[in-house]
Amino acid sequence: MALLPRLLLVALLLVAVTGEADAGGAGHGQARYDRVFSFGDSLTDTGNSAILPVTAGGPFTNPPYGQTHFGRPNGRASDGRLVIDFIVESLGLPPPTPYLAGKTAVDFLHGANFAVGGATALDPAFLQSRGITSFVPVSLSNQTSWFNGVLQLLDSTGNGQRKIMASSLLYLGEIGFNDYSFVAVFGNGTVGLAQSLVPHIVGAIRSVLTDAIGVGARTMVVAGMIPMGCEPELLALLPGGAGDYYDRASGCIARFNQLAQLHNRALKRMLCQLRRDHPGAAIHYADLYRLIAAVVSSPRKYGFGDMPLAACCGGGGGPYNFNFTFFCGTPAAIACADPSESVSWDGIHYTEAANRFVAHAILRGL
């Protein structure tokens, strides 16, 4: 497949530029950072959505979420660990505290996770001005405000914000999927309006990074957009007809993957400019699109089963096994026998196995 040589090239380039790091397990070697600050949506959220009033008590808080690693629901939208969990473990650090679970400087000594399930890159008021309704009132600007508040708390210990950030890793997980998907799902699959959001979403990401650099951040990992057209949710809700709707090689929706690629090209251009403007900052791009697309195209090659577009947990049958009536965590939903063979956990989020694969690829670039 054409994607695979490009994936290998990306990995080799990252190693050549930054030096190879063993990503084979948790807790190896000496930690190069004292803490991690992370931003994003449900792909990175480790507990905030379980506390935020508008999302508390949602499906992530019910079995079988968390069954693979934690043995219980833990606020993560997966059967186990997320990408951020594997990154933190491999750096030999304790997990950063979900922002809404902490109150004092001591709570955030090992960092903070500001990601919230359902969060958007753009403010709800901006989305509303475009006729788009967001369902969780948290955006990147909120997360940036929380970040600055935590830094002020930690600075009260006398360490100084720039010193704190010099020994911290900042991880900005995928963000913008919710902005785009709200348009796609409630706009009957049209992508024109979604495409118009790309520069605004990339601008919001730039604002977070610029703010962090301004207070002393030196090392940042920025995740790109996932292959949206390969999400079982969108495949099930927006079936297409004949023609060029589906990519023949992967079975994914071509127009949504093209939207994700448009986002990623704009994001990479912005990161290149940011590197030129701030040569002292190490800004790494995590190419989630190519990693997931490679698995979807050749699942057996990477240890997954033959149905990479089907949700492990849920119901509805068919090629995608997705139906909101049987959404994972509801009484009618069931989970597949072996989540490690699945890419998608619930039709929207990834399994621990997929998250591990992505995280280890990212870590080779740190």
C-alpha cells in the first residue's frame, strides 16, 4: 500500500532528527521531563468529562469502558489506556491530574490534563455564528485559561513559570474533530462549511502553542487530524451511494478523509512557521492520520483483525456495528470478545491496542 512506505519514511525522519527512543514499555530509563500538560478532546481526556456537569454520568462512566487495563470505567473513552497514558508511562512519569479533579499546586506537580470529551477547538459562540451547535461548552480557549491558572498555582511554589515549562512536555492531542463532525452529521454530510473552519481551527491551535511558548514551553507534540472518513460513526450515519463517495482501497468516506488531509496540511504549514519564529522550541508533529490509515488499510500487518472499520463495543451489526441506540455503555450494547483485534472501540474512539500502536510511533520521535 502506498501509505506504508510514507509511514516508514516519517518514522525514519523523526529518528534522524531527534534520536531514537525505545518505546517498548512503561517506566524504562530516566524521565527527561518532570511533568506533562495535555490538551484536546475525548481522545486525550483521562477524566474531565466524568466530572464536568454537562457530561458527568455519560457512557464513559459505565462498563465495559476501562475493562482491558483498569478493570472498571475510569472516564476514558476506550477499553483501556489512551495515547497520552502510554506517552506518560514511557517517560517514567505519574499521570497528569485531570484539571477538574485538582485544586492545589500539589495536585498538579506532575502536570495537568485539560482535555475534555466533546470539546471543540473553536469557541461555542463562534460556532453558533456559523449555525453550528456544540454540545460541550469547552474549547481550546477554555483549556488555555485553565493551563495558565495551573501555572500560576505551581509558580506559587517559587519555581518560576519558565523554569516549570522548561522541564515539561506539552501534548496537544487531536482537536477539531468535533467541530468538523457537528457540521458533517447535522449538515447531511456536506463538507463545504467544514472546510471553511480549517484556518480558524488551525489558528486556535496556534494560539495555544504561542501562549505556551510565551511562558517558556520548549518541547511540544502536536497531533494531527485522524482519518475522519474511517470512523464507524460517520460511515454508519452518512452512507453514500455509487461513485467516488468511498475510497476503494480502505472503504472509508473519501470526502471526510480529504477534509482531514486539508486540516493536516494547514496544520503542518503553521507548525513550520512557528518553528521559524521560535527556533528554541522543539515542536513535533504526530501524524495520526497516516498511522491509523495504515492500520485500516493493512490491519493484519499490525496485529489487528479483518474488520478495522467496525466498532468493538456497541450494536447494530453490519460492517460498522454502530447505532446510537446501542452505543457502548448503554444496557443494550455488547463488547467484542477480543478488543485487541479492533481499531475502533465504540465507533468514535480507539481501542487500547490502537492507542498503544499510535503512542509508540509518536515516542520514536521524542
